[in-house]
Amino acid sequence: MAGQEQKSSQSRDEAEDVEPGTPAPAAPQASEATEGVDDLLDEIDGVLESNAEEFVRGFVQKGGQ
Amino acid sequence: MSSTDHGPEGLPAGGALRVMGSETEYGIHAPSAPGANATYLSSQVIASYAKLTRERLHASPGAGWDYTDETPLRDARGWSVRRTQAHPDLLTDMEPVLTAEGVALAHGPAELELDGDQEPALMNLVLGNGARLYVDHAHPEYSSPEVTNPLDAVAWDAAGDVVVLAAVRVLAGDQERGPINLYKNNTDGKGASYGSHENYLVPRAVPFADLVKGLTPFFVSRQLMCGAGRVGIGQDGRTPGYQISQRADFFEAEVGLETTMRRPIINTRDEPHSVADKYRRLHVIVGDANCSHVANYLKFGTTAMVLSLIEAGACPAVEIHEPVAAMHRLSHDTGLRETVRLLDGRRLTGLELQWVYFEAAAKLAADAGVAAEHGGDGHTAAVLRLWERALTDLESGPDAAAGYVEWAAKQRVLEGYRARDGLAWDDARLGLVDIQWSDVRPERGLAHRLLSKGSLERLVEDVDIARASIDPPADTRAWFRGKSIQRFPANVASASWDSVVFSPPGSYRLQRVPTREPLRGTRALTEALFEEHPSIEGFLTALLGERHT
């Protein structure tokens, strides 16, 4: 695999070209977020499982790692 | 293989770059089959994904797992547990046997015969993206391929959600079986917990005692940024309320080998899955599964940086009095005022403890030259920026961080319900919100709903997550593993983290190719081999020489 060794420097060059771990734009301001809570709840109301009591009782897991 | 060294020391030191990966055990729920055997249900998830892959490729469903180098009983402190003395849950190096009894318990004997005609109870897959998908105890588990930075860790961890979602869709379309749904969380709220683990490659030369000392106070307080939030206090959730971490209450020891009982803050499992003289794989079991990209990013990024501090001998000298109890108390205080007592007599809040680590990590990264926005290592600057932002926002209260800190985001929704509908903490609707938060189905999962509305920040686009569910990361040995499975699905007999086993056509001998250096087998090192040799015969000859024939 001697031929592949020559490519290791190229690999480093490529690594530098990779987009840096740029986070997404700044978070919405807290005030906007609070205003949005009602919207959020309306949306969540539409997708929540219908029988909360039964669902929560039925969600039984075995322990894992 | 060449003797030239391309170990993890090839990555810039002092910052957030490191070989790392995630493991997620999903909560599993079959609403139309209450009481069904969870191991059986989990095997159906794996089998469904195998079926899907086979249909996609018209070939083998991916490779089985090669157990040769699994050593779950080796303890990082320098000894091994005798097999006969080990709890059966620790024996993760054997293919679990799904007994006929277990299957019968789930669906009755008629189903058993049907299964005989169709699938063996398939427990283990290695995927074309380099990941492992298998049944761990009673949960489907996705173990991500090895990556080198926290952003890729987020992408290939989220890729696991896409993989299991595909299986959920197949099962939902199966009229006879009924749906099986999966949840990226860590507890059922009734006393059971299942893990999401992180793995970090650390030089063997770093004394394990230094890792314990440096990481314990960090893990006790890391949850303030990375916790996923949980309704209910105590292992069985019997005390009504809300806490920061899904996992914290399930930790009962400071250091230990166990992962399923008396769980320790620092896990000592010593399975390097690499050159054992050079590396250890630090197995971190203390974290929550994250649906929030930023929380997941901070989990991997900050932990990698603290490991850099420990390696450099620059870790803050803080030692917590009774860390297990401290971790529980910090998780229970969403007001973030709770303090922990240090052995030197100081009392610090969880946030103050995190600032101590942040300052040290920022200094080391600056000294090492990896922290610059331009000309740094491309990742550390972003980790530091988000780490500082999270601590600053949390100081003014959880609401300020509700756009990206997961427990704060969940709390905002729960408090919204409490305010609007006057719900007490033990109301089932709040328990439902907690569980459904992590449903992997985008139309049902509340975290997914928030992500798509922009109420939860996104670091990786869906299209990139989808790509990560198919392709391996380019800069680790996962690339060789994944590409081998993609290119030669019929000729990869099995694979593991540190090997790919080929079955050459027309030969009864298997060829095991070790991949014990995590930063070899990269695209840069092996792409030419794949491109120049489209046939398996030529590929193996080039890889192994003539002797395979």
C-alpha cells in the first residue's frame, strides 16, 4: 500500500478545506421564543398521541446499558 | 499495511478534534402488541432494515459482526472480570441467542413458523455508512461510525435516527405485525434506563486515574448544557417534577465496569477496538441521548476538549465531594442555583464548575494554536463559542437557552402546557410530551417539530444527515469498512470496528483485513484502491497480495 502513503499529505489539505464547524445563526431572542410558545403548543396539540394516560402507562421498557 | 504511523496523533492536539463515536439504544414500543418481547421486537427492527437494504441493493443486507476482538470484561484499571463471575449483561462479545421461547412469548407459535419461512432473527448488521445496527439487550442500537470532530459526530449520530426511521416505516406498512415505534430517549419513567454512549480515543499513555479525576467533575456538571430533560424525579419517576437529565438518577457509583446496574459515572470497560498498546477507547455512559443538535454538539465537543486538557496535564484541579449525589442534585435543580462542595472547601454552582473547565480549555486551545476562527483546526473555535454562549445564556435562566439547550426547550413546552391547561407535574399529558419529544418520526416527534419550525436550532441539514445515513465519514477507517460493504456486499462476510472479513468468490477461506489504526483506511488512503479495482478479485489481490487465491 506504498502508493497510498503519498496521498496522506493531500488528505490533510482536504481536511483544511472542509467547512469549519460553523453553528447555525443565532438563536431567536428569548422574548420572541416566549411569544412563540402558544404557536408551538397549537402545533403539538395536533400531533400528540390521543390517549395520554394509556400511552404513558403502556410505554414500558426493559433496562439496557 | 505500511509501518508508517498515522495514529490519532495525526489530528491537531489541544482542541476538539479526536476520534469519537456514539451509541444509541432506542426505546421501543409496539402500541398494538402490549407486553411483546422487547428483544423480539428489536430484532424485527434490524430485520426490517436488512430487508430494505437488500431491496435497495438487490444483494446482501450488509455484513454480520466479527466478534473476535471484543473484550467487554477487560477493566481499564488493569484487570479482567472472570467470565463465570460476570453478570450475563456484560457478555456483549457473544451473539445473543433469541430463544424460541422468547419469540413464542411475543407472538405465539404460529408466528414462529411464519418467521422460519422468512427471516432468521437477525441481530447484527454493519451498514454501508460504517455504522453497526444490532440488538443490544432489549433495544435496537445504532453505533455510529468513527468520526474525527463533533460536527460529524452530530451528523452520523442523527443518521442513526434516519436509519431506524426507515425500519419504522417498513414495519408501519406491515399489516400483520402492526407498528413498532422508536424513541431516542433514556428512560421509560418507571425505573428502566437504557443508554446513549460516547466513545473517545485516548492515548494509552494517559493514566486512567487522571481520566477519572479530570472527567468526574466535568460529567457531574456537563448535563446543564447537554441534558435532554425528564418529567419525574427518581429512578421510577415517582416524585412529580421536572429535571435536567434523563440519565442522572440512574447513576449510583463513581467508577466501575458495569453498564446495566450500579452504573458508574466513569465506566472502565477497556475494549480499545484498535492497537491496544497505543490507545484506549474511553466508553462514556453518563450522557443523555440528544435530539437537539447543539446539545449533542456540545456533548462531544466539550468532552473532547476536556480530554485534551487531561492529556496536556492542564486539567483544572477540582474534586467534588460525593459526586454521585452532586450529579443528582444538579439534575434536580432547573433553577441552576444548586452548589457542589469541592474537597478544597469551595462551593461552586454547576455553571461555575463548567466555567472553570471552559477557561482552561480555551487557554489550552489558544496556546496550541487550534482555537482561531481562521487558521485553527476548523472546529475548536465553534465549540468554544457555543460553550461560552450556553453558559452565558443559562446564567440568565433556562428560557434564554430554550432555542438550543434541550432540557430548556422541553421545559418551555411543558411549562406552556402547565400555564395554558393548568396541568400538575404528574399529569399524563406532560409524561406524554416527555416521551413523544423523542419519537424518531418527524411528523410525531416533538423535537423534530421544533427543529422544522426553527424553534430548535439546527447544525446539520436534513440532506446531510440523509447522506450520512448512507455514506461513511471520509477521514477514518469507517470509510474502508463502509465502502467495502457498499462495493462488495456479497463478499463481505462480516466486519467489526477493527476488521473487515472478506469471502473471496470461489474460495472457502475467509480473508480478515485488520483495521486497527482508526485514522487509516480513510478515503485519501484507500479510494484509489476501490476505483482501480472494480472486481472483488482484483481488489483483494491489490489489498492482500496474491496469497488470498
